[in-house]
Amino acid sequence: MRLYALPIARQPTSILRTGSSNSPVASQLVYYYARMPKKSKLGADGQPEQPSLLQKGVDFTAKTWTAWGKAEGGWKLKVHNWGESVYERIDFEELALKAIDPTLGPKLKRNSESSHAVSAELKKAVESGQGVTIPLYHSPSALPDPLAHLKNLLSERKPNHRKWMMIWIAVSPLTAPFAIVPIVPNIPFFFCIWRAWSHWRAYRGAKFLTELVEHRALVPTPHVGLEEFYSSVASRQSQASPPPPSPTATGPKSSGDAVVPSKSIPPEPFLLSRPLIPDLLSAIQQEPALPSSPAAPADAPQQDMKKLSGLEPELARAVDQVSLRLSSSTTSH
């Protein structure tokens, strides 16, 4: 498992949400991408592992939802389109935390004495100073202290997802009257269950990261590729910015003096734009060498590229959300 801190924008402190700390840490809007190991299809006995009931339910729901999206008109297609619009409005932080599967990360041993007790191997590595357990890759210039930012994010997100999980579970029984409608399924009930399940997964991911932070298993590690990418963005932003007016200038500037910024250069305070996402994905591929890491399999680059292909739409959604947040916050203030 590896964790990447990908800053999207710097949120002006004047428009921070109520309760947030007015600090550079709180003002960063960052997408945390967890690169999880591939789940083995074999069980402990070497036989193909049978999917759990929960996984079967998730797979069935996904297939049904995809089929509704292919329907030729009717209520199924309308519900699918409405659901997709709702999904687009879900906080990108929630979606990023949902993608973290604790079962694929380092095993955290739990017993009656402490729910945060780590395995003997992890505890031994921490006590011996071998802190490189899970690298937290970041760009030092764009995000100098990713661990502090992650702690701040988790302290807000963990209780928030737990609260909304309980709220959606409590609301779901109130949708029982809709079950009497013939033919059409109880859409409100399934929506409540889906949102409760989504918040539960995000809460589980936030809790897992919190445990890793508490036991010093996450180690901030500068990433050469990310540093080059964000430094290049900052450099192009400074070059695209119009120079300050000369104190001796008296007349208006000619049109030839105007600086036309490139469409690929995000305006301040953005650090990422849609056109730059492919460049960011290429930067992530520049994996730093970790002395304590085991040798990567021969097909690791192909596997990693396949995983990163799914990251592109998530980053695009995050960029759009950040743009809406900053524009609406600026308008309201």
C-alpha cells in the first residue's frame, strides 16, 4: 500500500468553512490516492476464495445499476441518470476514503485490551526506527507537511461519516410506505441504504488511516515526479501572470503586451486542472526506490497503469468540485 497526496487548490483562508483552522494546513484541498495491492483470488488453503454475501450483494447491485443505464427510456433510465447526478455531487474526499480497503492494507491486530493494537511486525518496525512502512508521497513545495494535513482531514471526516451513516440508517425505515407502490422498487429505501453504505466505507477508510497515523506507520516521503509536476505548474503560473505595472508607465498598454495564459495552466489558487491530469498520472509513475520495499513483480508497471486509468475520472470530478466550491464560496462572501 502507498498513499499519494495530490493537492488540487489552495483555499483562501477567508472562505474556510466554519470550524476549520485558519492555517495553511486547513486551506489546502488535497486528493489522497491510495494505491492498494491487488486482492488475491485464492484463500489460505490455495483454493479459489468464495465471495462474501456482502460482495455478492454489491456485485448484483452494480450489474443492476449498469443495466438500468442501458435501458431505452422509462423509469429505470430516469432513476439511473438521477443517481449519476447525485453521485457527481458526493464530496471527492468521501470517494477517496471509500477506495481504501483496510483488508488489503497492513493487518492491524485487535484484541480485548486495545482496539488500536498493531501487529507484532508493525510494532517492531516502529520501535526499531524502521518507519518506512507505508510511504505518504507528496510534493514538498506544494504540500510541505502532508501528515498534518491528513490528520486535520481525518479529524473532520471520520466523525462526519459516522454521523451520516447513522442518520441514513435511522431514516431508511421511514421509507417503508413507498414499498406499496406496484412495479417500481422502493427507490427511497435503496437510496438510504446506499448512502449509509457509502458513509460506512468512508468511515472505515478514515478509521484505518487514523490508526496508521497514530502508530507512525505513514511516513511522509518526497516524490520526485510530483515535485517536478507541481514546481512546473507554479513556474508556468508565475510566467503567465501579468507583470506589475511600471511606476513610470503613463499610457495604456498595447494589446501586444498582454499575457495570454495557456489553457493548460490552472489559474490561482488552483494547482491542478483537467488538461494537466494526464501529466500528473505520468508523474506518479516515477516511483521512488524504497530500500525496505520488496522487489516489484515484472508486470507491476502494466498493473499500475491499469489502476491509474481509473484515477483520471476521479481527479477530474475532484477538480470540478473544487472549482464549484471556491466559486460559490467567493460569491457568498
